[in-house]
Amino acid sequence: MDCQHFAAGRCRSCSWLATPYDLQVAAKQQRCSEALSGFPALVWLAPATGPESGFRNKAKMVVSGSVEQPLLGILGPDGGVDLQDCGLHVPAVAEALPVLADFVSRAGLTPYDVASRRGELKYLLVTGAPDGSLMVRFVLRSTESQVRIEKHLDWLRDRLPGLVAASVNLQPEHKAVLEGPVEIALTTSTELRLEVNGIALALRPQSFFQTNTAVAAALYRQARSWVQEVAPAVVWDLYCGVGGFALHLAAAEREVLGIEVSTEAVLSAQATADRLGLEAHFVAADVNAWIGSVTDAPDLVVVNPPRRGIGPELASWLERSPVGRVLYSSCNPDSLAADLAAMPSLVPVRGQLFDMFPQTSHAEVLVLLERAAALA
């Protein structure tokens, strides 16, 4: 992928851009293999990859500059860097960004200036689905600009016919926090439907989904394939997000339960399950608090934690439990290795790298664990 911003030194977010893509994937596979080298039973499948560019379904754009000349991108040492033409974004998002820049001027939205702590519009968060549908969120310091956004919203919808959900998020604090807890809907619909392997996942504001739709689809297909082989009757999906794993694993004779701390994500997941008639149920709860209250256990547990991993509390519970298999999806090989070391009776037997983040050192890895007693 060629990038004028990288070549000029304006943006170095794609830190591996100068490295040929096949070498990027090989380096990530080596890192994962080395991190999990202490598990000799682990067999690696070939890495799953997708497009090198045009893959990112979500843009998180800092808004800087002026009302007349807004910049959508990042903050550099000398001020804002405009990245409306960033080659990472899916077409729907790439086409929307220049329109949104025009909208900022038309609606008179003053970009927030970090140095002076003045202005209103902090970020534009734009998510695009494969069918061209869009969700747009305006992160504001206050509601001062909301009335102008509403006044010109029809103009925006005329120019972005794929816009199905728009909202204002309030983040009044002067700190590096992307969004606040208050979300104000501007459209009747509050969700974006993003189809993955024939399942139209419902995404609401503040609900997490993988930023690479194509590779996420491969991740869920592999998980479904491994789970179908062992045919568990009961599955728990912990840190389930909008239900990507749970909804792919739901089947007529399988009970699936998802746990996620984000209420918005749980509402999204349950809405999808209900719409598709799938036997999957979701609960909004902190995973560690919830796991401490249960008295039963499933046949298989899926975990998809943040970068810090599942941590000692859940690892200890899984080690003591009668759970026969664990499917662990990790975005950090180091925390994955630490968690596996805390569960010695659950042995990693299969693994696969999923390159969610081309041009960077980050990667996703899926590992299937089986109870040691069952392998004897």
C-alpha cells in the first residue's frame, strides 16, 4: 500500500508499511509461535489474511483545524494531520469522510482545540458495513452544537444515502478519552447491520466489533468449524461483544449464553439473535463478577478478552472447573501465554493467526484448548 502521509512522515500509524506484506505475516506468526513455544501439543494452521488496504470498517477521526477548513485525522506535533484519504478504510467510510468535512463547515461545528481547550467537535466516529450502510457519531464537548447538526442532518443524509444511524456522544472532559457515557440519537434507527457470514450483526453506538470485517468472518468460520467437530451442548461466550462468536455457534441443539459488560453490545447481540430466531441469550455483566456467582459450567467456553487477557481470576476458575474445552481469541500473544500458564490442565492443541491489522505489529490469534485428562 502506497501512502503519501507515511512517506512524508506525517503519519506513522502503519508502522510496518515499509515491510512487504508476506514478511509482515511471517513475523507475526513467528512472534505468536515463540510466545506459545512452551506448549508442544499446539499445531498451527496457516495464517488467515485479508486485503492489505481498504479493510478498516471504522474511522476514528480527530477533528482539528477550523470551521472553514476542518482536518479529519490525527494530531501531530505541529497540529492536525488530515487523513481523509487514508487507504485503510473501506469504500463506504472513505467516501463519507470528505462529505462529513463539508458538513462540519456547513453546520458551523467548531473543532476542539486541545491547547486552548476551546471548541466543540472532538471526534468523528464513522462505521461502514459491506453493503454501504453507515453509522456516524459526533463526539462533542457539550450539546451546544447539537441543534445545528440536527438542522443540517437532511443535507447530510441526501449526500450519504447509506447513512442509517447518527448520534451525538458527549465527552466534556479535557483528557485523551475517545467517548463519554451519554449518547443522543439523531435518527430513528440506532443500529448498523453489518453482515458477517450471512449473519447481520446489529451494531449500536459504544458496542465493539472487530475493525476488519473480512478477517473477522474468517475467525468466526474457523471457530464454528472447531466447535462443530466437538459438538458441545452448552457454550458460554465470555466478553461476547455484539455476539460474533455466540451467534455463529448457536445451533438448534446447542444452548449459547453470552456475557458482556457493555449494555449496548448486549442489546445489539440479543436483537440479532431474536431477529434470526437463534437460541442464544445475552447478559450484561462484568465477567469476573458473574463467574463468581455461577454454580454450573458449560461444555465449552469462548473467551475474547481485551489486550490484558482474562487475568488470574477467570483463569483460576477455568482451571478448577469441569469445562472440557476453551476457545481463546486473543489480540496479545504475551497476555495469552500468561493466561495459558495459569491453566496447565487446559492444553492448547490448535492455533491460527488472523491478520486483523495489516501494516502494524498487531495480530489476532485463535487457540483451542482441551482438558489434559481428555487427551491422556
